[in-house]
Amino acid sequence: MKQKEINSILNFDKKHIIHPYSSMTSPLPVNLVKSADGVFIELESGEKLIDGMSSWWSAIHGYNNKYLNNVVTNQLSKMSHIMFGGLTHLPAIKLTNKLLKILPQNLKKIFYCDSGSVAVEVAMKMAIQYWIGNKQPNKNKFVTIKSGYHGDTWNAMSVCDPVNGMHNIFNKCLPHQYFAEQPKTKFNDKWDKTDILSLKKIIEKNHKKIAALILEPIVQGAGGMWFYNPKYLIEAEKLCKKFKILIIFDEIATGFGRTGKLFACEHSGVVPDIMCIGKALTGGYISLAATICTEQIAKTISDNKPNVFMHGPTFMGNPLACSVSLASIDLLLKSNWQKNILYIESKLKMWLNPLLNNSKVKDVRVLGAIGVVELNENVDLKLMQKQFISLGVWIRPYKNLIYIMPPYIIINYQLKKLCDSIKEVLK
């Protein structure tokens, strides 16, 4: 495609298409993608970029995977979608069977929905309906930790960080929730027992109003890419059991191996009452998420008026999404994924930790296939994005964070190039 045609297309995009977290009148530049294959994103302008973002955590097997392509093509020849009310299909049944084998064993009931933030909405509705069924309708608030992020839909926004999060503009409109201090003990550091005191104080005072504790286990994603100590979850579980509060784990970003465990909660051994999964569930092929709960929660909701769970999206249980999810999980489990993630982790530490000597760098954090360089100041996103593209990589910084979460299929030289590019732009 000639540059004149590319410019015309991008001008149309700029005038009419709203991109994520972007100005509608003066948007940041976007780049026209021609194709994607393996770990590479090819732009129409000719650049071939090593993907450091896995399309926001989701494309764990890279792009244009032949096995996944064939599964989608085969499913298309049967049906791309069918309503889930009154009907069911084998892709959803087979996916459920597979998930029940790898999820924490107390989680038995699966609700398939459209996206991660909808999965959070569903989880919150489940918790509230559960307490209504237990004749405790006043337990309808949620407690969480600061610097969290759970999505962009309404109630999901209400449990995102109210001060430094992306949604503080809506604070006066959103439901009021309880926010404990962010745990400060790093993942591998010695546990500081004072970390739990803020949550303890809130729960002791307000437990009669609180339906559930909701948080991202171990890794806080868009709220700051923070990795905290697993002991926090253990202590939080004790409080929730004592004061009869449900636990919701948002594993949308961390599920399916990203932290070195299949699910991040496995680092602590704590099993939630409700779990949300998404992103890597389909290998990045199509949007699908799921909310999973215990038998007890499902029974309590269903045994009390209105005797049904009150949610049902149009594209719930989409057959295309379910079939590619099943294939993506099979692909992951058949690979030597644990060894591979440990390898990626070791290389990220080797190549990113030297940046601690850079005066612009506040901290470097690595866990599993996640590498984070926290800067002292916010980046110039427009400039830095251009610099990364010129270096042949796709990395999209956020505020003062340069972070990478590459596809699991990435090889040594590609990973090194991602890390070297970060070093280069910080010179």
C-alpha cells in the first residue's frame, strides 16, 4: 500500500473512530496493521515489529496460529453463533469440562460472558444475589485494595482505584465501595504483617455491609503493574472467613500461566468463592470471559426468589469463542509452558534489572512473563511509541510504566530486542 493511501485511511480513522482512552478531537497517532504472524506485527508502512504486549495479555500463542485457525474455520462451517437461552452446544460443554479440570476444585458453576469487565459485573451481581438469598440484603457493598483495576463497565469501575485510577472522573456517580491500602510487601520480600491492618480495620467495622472482597491476586495490572506478597491473600482469606465475606479473584489478566502458575492465586494456595477469567482464555482470537462460582453460591441464588441468576448476554457462550478457547487451553497444557515462563522470567530479570542504575528508573519488577520498568516521571507516549516502532518493537507504555508481557512463543533474540529497546529509549 502506498504512503498516500495509508495517510488517507489513517485520516479517516482519526476523524471517525474512537480508540481506547483517546481524545475524540485530538487523538494520539495510530498505526495501520497489515497482518500479524507469530510474535510479529507487520504495519502497512513496512515495519515489522516484535510484539511485547500480547495484545493486552491475550495473544499468548502469538498470532495466526495454524492450529487455532483450523479450529475456528471448522467451527465456522457449523455455526458462528447461536443463542444460549434454551439451547446449548458442544463447544461450551467441552470447554466447561476442560476448565473444571484446571480451575480450583471448589469452583463448579461457569457463566460465559462477553468480556473481562462484564465477568466482574457478573461476579458482583452473584455476590449480592447470594446475600439476598441468605436474607442479608444489606450486604451489598464491596471491599478492595487501592491501585486495582477491574474494567470499564459501571460496577467494575466502582472497585477500581478511586483516586489514581482511570475512572476517578466518575467517582461522584459510582456506587461507594471500601478501599484498603495497597499491600506494600513485594512478591519475594519478607512479609510485613502491618500490610493487612487497613483491610482488617475496614472489615471489622463494616462487615455487615460487605458482600465480598474483590481483588487481582498477586499482580495488580492496569492500576500500576504491582506484584505483592502472596501472604496478603492468606491473611485476607482468614478475615473473610471470620466475618462471612465472599472472596472474588479477578484473574482476567493473570490467568493461563502469565505469572508462572496457571492461575495467580496458586502462589498463595487461597481459593476464591468466585473467579473471573478472560483475555488469554481464547488465545487472543475473540472476546470471551467467564465467571465461575461454588456450588453453594449457585444453590443459594437458585433456591431463593427470583430463583434464577439475573444475567444473560446476547453473545453468551458464543460457539466460536468457546471452541477456540478449548483449543488454546489444549495448546497451552500440551506445551512445556511452565519451563518456558521460567525461562522468560530469568531473561527479563537478566536484561531489565541493569536499568536500576538508570537515574530515570524508579523500580524494575519481573514475575513470570511480565517485565515492568517504573520511571520517576510519566512518559511522552507519542514520542516513545514512535521510538519503539523505529527500533522494531511494539511496546505501549502507560503513565510512568514501560511494561512488556510477550507471547509465550517468543524466542531469545526477540525477547532481548524488546529489553534492549527499552534500554535504548531510556538513554
